[in-house]
Amino acid sequence: MYYYREMRELIEKYGSRYSDKPRTAMIRMIFWNLLYIFKGSKDSGSGVRGRWNAEWMEKEYASMMQKYSMLYGDAVNYLHSRLLEKEKEQYMLKIRWNKQVIPDGEAVHIVFITDNAYAFPTSIAISSITYHCNPAVDYRIHVIGVDLEDEMKQMLIKSGKRVDCIETSECQCDVDFTHEHVSKAALFKFKIADLFPDYDKILYLDSDMIILNDLSELYRTDIEGKYGAAVTDYHIAKKGYRGLSQIKTKHYFNSGMLLMNLEEMRKHYLPEKLLSKKKEISKNTVFSFMDQDTFNIICGDKMLLLSVKYNFLNCYYEEMERYEMHKLTGIDFEEICRIYEWPTVLHIGGKYKPWKGILGEKRLLYDKYMLINRLYREI
């Protein structure tokens, strides 16, 4: 139903300029979905007539779904391409302005970790930061490139302003562990404090994120005496996780966004402790995350918990209504509504990624930032 809603909003905004093809596609798809839902089981009715009705409905539904899913896909692409083309000039003006302004003052240091497989989404995340950053703030983006090809490195550097790349190799992370959709490159997160010895604070972000607001307020969060700051994983809080029984922490946090107190981490030898703990638990099948379990075990309650707007998982749109999130987080309901509409950091977690295919609530939004990313590299 999320696509139907997105289509309706686009049609209401631009319907007067386009044909009724998208509207027709949407209405027919909704109709056949409802027909299928309420048609009953194959065994409904009695005798030959009941079986014939069920078989006819099954065939008719399959045929219509094939036709109208194609029509619907064309309609989405048609509307969205026209929408992006219209806004392209506006994007270019803002990009040129951001690139011309010379920031002054304390820098905001942000780090990504990527290999060749995740270089493209990393470049999109970088572009989204630069697009929304306060031009008066000095943003420095550092990419830890794991066995990165030169072509990918150049793409990342051109995706924003003041982007540098630190090269390393996966063989330097001697841990025997695999994950369905997360590479071992993520384990270099443990080494960030050692890789940036001159910095006391840094903001780590996963590659599968889009930044929708300026991050300087998040970066200025006071984390003195803490290892850092993160956001509770409310997907885990609701659904549960088999590894929780062995992790002695009150609030299990998501490690996709970590505001790191590097000085405190170095003082307590966290890089060594994190890597050692990961090696220790890598054979324990109750722990299925690449780095998140380890961070929760070691850092535990020495992490400051932040608002869900700083690491809003896309699955929340499907899993939790606004009132339920309000009850879970204790955040004012009106603020929760604003976060649902426009979080600061949208985290597209899980194995289904928008740069590989269709994905839920914010697929069209991701298309916008793919275009912005291309414009950054062109200008």
C-alpha cells in the first residue's frame, strides 16, 4: 500500500499535467488486489461450480497482475522521471552554492567504511550529507576503502566536497565470520580510534543511509565520559533477538550510526577489546550481526542514547505505527510524526537495498539522491 500512497501523492501534485495512465494503473492494481484477497479459498463453494470459480479467479488474477504490475512500474518511472527532470535545475543551483562557500570554524568529521560492493551507495550517502549540510560548517568526510579499486575511489572523492580516502585491506582483519548482506569491511569500525589518532570525536555512518538534514547538531552532542552515542534498535526491541540473553545491556543499540568518543575509546583500549571479543564470539551462532553485538557487549551502558531521528530504520514504516513508536521511545507524539515524515538519518537496513531494486516506503526518495549524486560528480 506504500506505493499506492506514493503514486496518489504524485498524481495529486502533478496529475493535471500528465495523462491518466498512472491513475488507471493504480486503481486497477488496487481493485485486483482486493478481489484476490476477498475471493476466498480454492475450496469455497460446493462441487464443480465452486472449483471452477476458484480456478478461473486464480488464472484471471495472475494474468491481470502481470499486465498491471508492468503498467504500474511504467507509470511510477514515467511520473518520477518527469518530477526529477523538473527539479534538476534546483538541485544543481544548491550543489554549486554549497561547493563555493568556504566554511569557517570547527570541522565535523564523518567516516564511512566501504569495499567495491558498497562504493556506489556510499557515494550516494556522501552526496546526501553535502546536499543538506550547513554551508557555514566545515564538513570533512573520510572513507576507509577496503581493497578499493581506483575507479571506485575517484567516484567517492567526487561525490561531495572535502572527501578523502584511506586505503586498507580485508586481510588486516583476521576474523572468521560471514554475513548474508554485510561484508567483513564493517569490522574496521573497531579500528577507527586507531586509524584517526589525531581526532577526539568522529561520526561513523553506514553506507546504506540517506542523510536528510544537517548533522552538525548531532555532532555537537556532549559525550564526555561515554564511549559514544547511538540509537536504540527498536526493531530488535519489538521483535526480539536470540543473542540478547547473552548481552548484558539495558538498551540494545544499532551500530549503523555511532558518534564515537575516540579519546575515551583509546584510553580504555577499545580497538583491541572489540576485535578480541569478536574473535571470541564469532563461532557462537546466537550472534548473527557482523559488528553490532560486539559493540553492545563491550560498550554496553557506556553509550549515550539519542533520538530515533538520528538512525531511523526503513522497516519502522512497515512494522510500527506512530503511536507505538511514541510509546516505545517516550518521544512526544507530534515529534514522532515529524520524524516519520522526515528523519535526519534514514537507515535502509536489511538485505533488500534500493540501489538493487524496488524497496518500500522511500524508494522514490532514494532515486532523488541517486540523481543528486550524479550531479555532484558531473559539476
